[in-house]
Amino acid sequence: MDRLLILFLLPALLLACADSTAQTENATDTGISTPAEVEAEHADAPANSDVEFADAMTDKVFQNYLHLRTALVNGDAGEAATVAGNLAESFGPERAGLGELAGQIADTDELAAQRSTFAALSTELEPLLTEGLSGGTIYKLHCPMAFDGEGADWFSEVAEVRNPFFGQEMLTCGNVSQEITR
């Protein structure tokens, strides 16, 4: 009787194991991250912030800006171009200059050109962010070594330095030059 039960259960068990292996292979094929990859992503992600804006448009602009900054930190020109295209669409006719700068980033896959235009975009974006901030803190960071010692600024929702002008080459080059708080 026990042998009969084993003979009956053995094929079902083998089928279940084969099915489980196929699911694991499919999960890997679809890009599911391993626990180590997830942990590394969390380590690279900045802490959540408490930034609030007076209007949804400025909030959307800031979120796209942060995404663009992260793409530049990661040296991902393709992602930067995509996000910059989304950012360009966030600006209305009254802020056409900001839209043009974001559009210039979107129109190139050359990382150095994107980073240079990002510096100009950050400068031009400052009044919108500071005037639209209704709560929390935005950090203005400065890298004195960017662009052959001319220096450049960018904005962040956290004080942690993640340099978009040098990326992994000099990830922590820079300092908080101003805290904008409401």
C-alpha cells in the first residue's frame, strides 16, 4: 500500500518541482530583482522627504526634476532624455524657457551635454521652486569642481550629496549651500 501511494505521489511531486523551476526561470527572465539587488537599490535611494508645493504643477516639475537628477547621477543618458521629455511637457507657455532647457536635455543622448544643460535648468528653476514651496525643505547643493572649476548647483529633497555632474566618478563631491524651508 505504501509503495502504491509513493508511486502515485512521485509523479505529482516531480511535476510540482518542474513547475516551480519554470516559475523561477520566468521570474528571472521578467526582471524580478534578487534580495541583494533590492537591498542595493534601497541603499542608493534617498530617504523620503517632506517637501510640499502650493500647486500640483510645481510638485510634478520637482518630481520630474528629481528623477532627471537621479538619471544623471547614475550616468544614464537614455533615462535622462526620457525624463527630460516628461519634464519639458510639465511647463506651460509662461515658462517656455524652462521647457526649452528640458527639451535640449531630451534631444541628446550625450551625457556631458545633458549635465551642462541640467546646470542651466537648475539655475532657471530656482525661483519656481522657492516661490512654490509651501512646506518642508529643499536643499540647494553646490559642486565647486563642476565644469572645470566654475561650479554648479542642483536641488534635492535630502541633504545627502549625490552629484549629477560627475555621477559615480565623484558621487559625493559637493555640499549643501542653502536650505530653503517653509
